[in-house]
Amino acid sequence: MKVRGPIFLSLIAIAFAVWSFTPSADRSEKEAIMIQTMLSGLEQLHFNPVEIDDQFSKRVYDLYMDRIDGGHRWLTQKDVARLEKHRLDIDDQTLKASFPFFDLSEQLLIEGIGKAEGFYQDILAKPFDYTAKESIEFDGEKKPFAKDDAELKDYWRKSLKYEVMARLADKIEAQSQEDVEEKEAAEEKEEKSFEEMEKEAREAVKENYDKVFNRLSKLRRSDRFSDYLNAITNIYDPHTGYYAPKDKENFDITMSGALEGIGARLMTEGDYTKVSEIVPGGPAWKQKELEANDLITAVAQEGEEPVNVMGYRIDDVVKLIRGKKGTTVNLTIKKVDGTIKTIAIVRELVITAESYAKSVILDLPGKANNIGYIKLPRFYADFNRSGGRSCATDVANEVEKLKDQNVNGIILDLRNNGGGSLRDVVKMSGLFIEEGPIVQVKSRGEAPDVLEDRDDDVQYDGKLIVLVNQFSASASEILAAALQDYGRAVIVGSKSTFGKGTVQRFIDLDRALRGYNEVKPLGNIKLTIQKFYRVNGGSTQLKGVVPDIVLPDRYHYIEVGEKDHEYPMDWNKIDKVDYSQAVTSLDGLDQWKSASEKRVNNNPTFQLVLESAKRLQEQREDTDYSLNLKEYQKEMEELEKESKKYEDMFKEIEGLSIRNLEVDMDFINEDESRVARNDDWVKSIKKDIYIEEALNILRDMDDKKYAKE
């Protein structure tokens, strides 16, 4: 891609712009230089730099305020009124590298945290009244800032009461369960009184908040300044951000895949730490309970009390989750349907083999027989070694193995595949078409660079289905879009894919700035420099790829993916390029779609999925919780009961058989862990109704009654 030249030249421009800037003596030289260098980089390199005007100012203000106090725990309306005076001045302050708004926000935050520290100690010193008819609203957008300190203290009282009540309810339930077990075992154990359990719950919450406020007391101005800089960069787009030196180190460790942890990528969402991705082959991936979009509310080491991580910086949450191989971490998570669960995950290294392409043969008697199925968890490539693993090469090998078995069709599964190597996308797409363009990559102000498959050989010319979902992103979207535009494969899956159609690069601010060694290191900015476009000219950004045949899933009624981010880049269109294929025809697509819709409407499991999705939508909107213990227990009981209804809705598909390829058996049988992982994989396929429907669609593609005249 054409990136090296423009970036190199722009770095010179950045260096020149900042070198000529002399900060005044009344402001922090490092902060002034940092923001000037960052702004120069954004202006020179970002795909679509924003105007630094009043609109910019309002957006930065809103985003920053949401991040520093989205839960309305620190500031009052009087504080906000003082900050509001700067709402239209942040653009001017940014250009001048002055920080009156940030300075005031830091001062008010420190004061607010000091007040709250006194609140929680006073509130937790005595029992709560759990019979009162009152509730707490957890969505900051639905409640105003406290009008004064008295109301702010009452916010804290309700929040702390909820936490104590939740622990108390768990203790009551656990003791009740112990009573049943003891009666069955004819044993007796002294029961704790309600007052004893309530006191234990309060003390545990207080211990947690002692740790929280101890951590907050250690925050430096530079930590808060990083948050401010990110409120500025994220106005450009969600994937552009500032990384302090330690944050870049954390990013590199996470991306390396060598972290001894749980194998999940995290992001901040308001006061919460949200799971953004489960890493294939990692402990969380194998354990199967932790999912993308789960909110982590507490972290506990094995045998220890959980630490409430609401409002924690993400690097502090990561430190708690990381640990030595073989140790256990317990995560308290809030699922998207509102239910609270504690998940135990044993830390270990990510098993990279689980990220590699693999295949089996599927048979569904009377519907579809001898169908090849390829699972590709991510688009991997080893650029550091000659002859290193390449997903394009591996998929080509899997295709050859399936062809040797004379399969009657292939399902390529890209669900939950977050992307990776662009080079491999082009090669992989070329396995199924003659030569031609695959994707357009455009830098700002330049003609698009068209990446093409230049090999006119078609490795596989049979029926092809590509499975996607809302977590199929980036490279997955490019492949699905190319095969859809060419009319080469039927794309099947959720309402749309993720919608990330952009390319990012890290810029080291130290290298961009000449001199000023006394203020370095400055950190890095990760910024969006390019955008992907389909061969038909449309972007994959924001809209993603809309499947030819849509199947309902648990997110059917809510927005996920790029659309769920603040300030995503727009969808747009450029000129299409010439493309065509003569490999196969999808003329019966409308009929196949209609037949699939009828099956889904008559399938009890798919209808249960839709029912679950509707419930999820309703639960996300219901953010007001009772603070009456009996009402809370009833609400949680009902939530748990409803949740269980959907836990086991996926049953083994009648008649479906799954065969490993004979050529793979020696490798699988080399050790017991591979056998176990293969068995788990086969079991998951047997319950996968999306694969079952893909098999039905392949049958329709063979059925002459669906062929066009």
C-alpha cells in the first residue's frame, strides 16, 4: 500500500511545525508540545481531519465529560456550570496549547473525589434500610447531575446500598443452599444472622472502596491529561487515539498474543471495562462463558474478595486480570441482558494453533451430504520469518484437502473473525475467482490503490457460502464484500458485519519532534490513514457487509459494531472498478433467500433466538433497579429464570455428522490436548443452527426447482 512516502514526508512537516513553536512560560511545556505535535500529526496524516471549531469544541466537551464522570459520581450541577462556560472555547484553547478547561476539570475532579471519599466512609459505617421503597438509575444519561453536595451524597448512598445489597442477597442465597446440602448430608452448621451477613457485605464493599480511593489518590496529572487528549483524538474517529508510553507497551503486549492472561481484549465504556474481543485459542475462548460486549464489574484473585473495578482505568483492570500461568482469576460480569455472573478463568498462554484454519466434512442426510466446512478465526500472517504461517496458504491447503474428498460445496466460516493481514485477504479471495480486483485502499487526497488477484487460476469453482456475523470485521468484511460483489459466494449471517473499513498506523511523537529531549518521551498516536472500498465503490466503513441471506441472532434488535461507537467515520462511495467472473452463477439467490426465510420462521430454535434478542433489547433499556431487598431478590430471580430459558436453546442437530479428514488424524492424535480441543470443536458444530441453515441453503442451490428459467 502507498503509505511509506506520504507518512515520511508528513513527519518532516510535523517536526517543522512544532520545532518553530515556543510555549509561553505560564503553561506546562511538555503538555503544550505534546498537543501541538499531536495536532500536527492529525492534520497531516489523518484520512479525514476535522475542523477545529465550535462544533469540535462541543464534541470534545461532551465526550470528555462523559468519560470523567459519566456516572455522575464526582461533580454537581454547580461544578458542571463552571465547566460549561468553556464548552465553546476548547477549540481556541487547543490551538493555543492552553488548558484552562482541563485545569478546572482536574481541580473539580480532585475536589469531588475528596468529597466522595468522606461520603463512602460515613455511609458504610452503619446498616442500610432494605425495606425502603426506592430505586437507583444506573444510566448517567437518564439522570441529572446532583444539584448539590447533599444530593450527591444521596447518589453515593444509593450506589453503595445497591452494592452491599447485591452481596447480601448472594450470601443469603448461598446460606440457603448450604442448608439444603447439610440436611441432605445430615450435618448441622451454625447459621449466620441477617445482621452478621449484612455487616460482612458492608465491610467487603468498604474494603473495595478503600482500594479504589487509594488508587485514585495515586493518579497523576499526566494520567488525566491522557484522557483529555483521547477526548480530542476520538472526535476524529473511534480508532484514532493517544497512547502514553506505558499504554503503548500494554497495547504491544496484548497484540503479541503472548500474554499469560485470559485471552480477551478490553476497552473502556463509561465507568465500565467492556470485553471487545475474545482471542481465539485463549483461556476465555476455551472456557466459552465470557463474550464480547460483557461488562467487567469486579475482579478477584483465587480465594480473595473481588475488587470492584467500576471507574478503573483500563490498564489497572488489565493488571488485576493478568497473572501467572495456571492461576485462576474470577471475573464478575454484567451480561448484555442485565444478568450478573461470576466466571472463573484459568490463566495460560494463548494456544495459537486454535487461531489457524481447519476443516471437517459435514453430512446432513436427506439435505446436504459431503460438504466441506472451513473455520478461519482470524487473518493471521507471520511477517517476521520467511515461510511463516499464512492464512491464505493454509486455507488453500484446506480447500485442496476438501477437493480431494470431492465435496459438494464449501462453507467458509468468518464469524467472530476480527481481521488481520490484508495481503492474505487478496490471495484468499483469489482462490475462488479468476484474476481481478479485490479491494480499493484509499489514502487522503490520493487515487485509490487497487489490490488485485493476479493469478487467473481458480482453485475451487464449486458452491460457496461465507458465514459472517456482527463481529466479522476489517479483513473479513473485505473478503465477504469481494465475493458478494463478484456474485461468487452467498453471504449468510447477522444483519450486517462490524463496519470497520479503516486502516490505522502508530506514529511515535518522539521521532516526529526534533530536539526537546528534556520533555520526552511524549508517547504515540494511532491514527486512521486509509479507508477500504469495495470493488463496486462502496465503503465497508460503518455499514459493513449486509449478507445476502440474513439469519437472526441475539443482537438482532440492537446496534453493535462500528455504529455503536461515538463519532465513527462516515460511509461513502468512490468509483467502482471493472470486475467480473465466469466461475458460477447465483441466479437463484432470491428463491434461496425466500426458502431460508420460511425455514427460519418455522424453526422453533430460531424463533427462540428472536425472542431472546427482543428480551435483550428490553433489558438494555431497563436501567432502573430496586433498592428494596425483597424486590431486588425477586427481580434477580426472574432474570435468572428467564436467562436459563435461553441457556440451553441450542440442541444437537438431528442427523448431523461431522468427520475429520483422514489426513488430519495423525496431527490431532499426537497429544491428548489436541484430541480434547477437536472434540470440543466438533460438539460446538453439532449444535450450530447457523451451519445447519447454511447446509440447507447449499441444498437449495442444488435444487432445480429454485433455478431461474
